[in-house]
Amino acid sequence: MGAFRDSGFCLVLAASLLPAAAAFAATSAKAPTKPAPKPAAATVAPPLDANVLMTQARQAQTRGEAELAVRLAQAAIVVAPARPDTYVTLGDMYIAQNEPDSARSYYNAALSIDPFDAGAKQAVAALDRGATDQRAANVQGSQTGTP
């Protein structure tokens, strides 16, 4: 008898909820009165260009913004990792900052891409001779246009 009473209660409860469920379903199914807003047009940034980044890096170096110059040169390496000249230029920037160990790692990276890269070979040879001061002077002169 107890089971029958519980079943009856469930039926009564279900019957009382049916009008509310039907009303909810009817309001949910209605089409919205306003159209959904269109998503904003995505702006696409132009692709990064290693040449542009290296030009900006050299300009920053000339202005004395060594940290910015290094970051721009590193970005150029990310954009074009197979270009040994970007590694050599970054190595030259580290020489100008009196960081020969960092410079050597970038010169070696350039040589791992192109074992015959003249700039990287000359830079490593200069480092081996301990001639970082002359290399730095050459770097500064090439960036400012003076010999």
C-alpha cells in the first residue's frame, strides 16, 4: 500500500508540473526578436619580415637601445631561423655589449646553418684571437656608416 501511495504522489506531482514545463518549452522555442550581433571583423596583422626586423634592430642599436636591438634581432631569428646573417648580426650586437660568450654562441649557430658563412667565420676567428674590441669597433662603424 505504501508503494502505491508514493506512485500516486509522483503522478500528481508530474501532472502539476506539466503546464509549467510546457510554458517553458514554448518560450524557449520562440525565435529571438533581434538578430544576433555579427562578430567584429578580425584584423589581421601583417606577417613579420626578418629584413624589417633586422633593419629596426640595427636602428635601435645605432640609437643606443641595445636591449631593444637584441630583442628585434631575436624576433628576426624566430621569423627566419635558417638565415645565418641574422645570427651573425645578433652576435655582433653582443660583441658591442661586451658579451663575447653570447656572441660566440650566435656565431656558432650561424656556422651550423652555413659552415662557410664568411661573417661568422671571421667573427669566431676574432674571438679566438681575443679581438673583441676591434670587432665591436667594426660593428659600430658599420651601423653608423663610419669606417
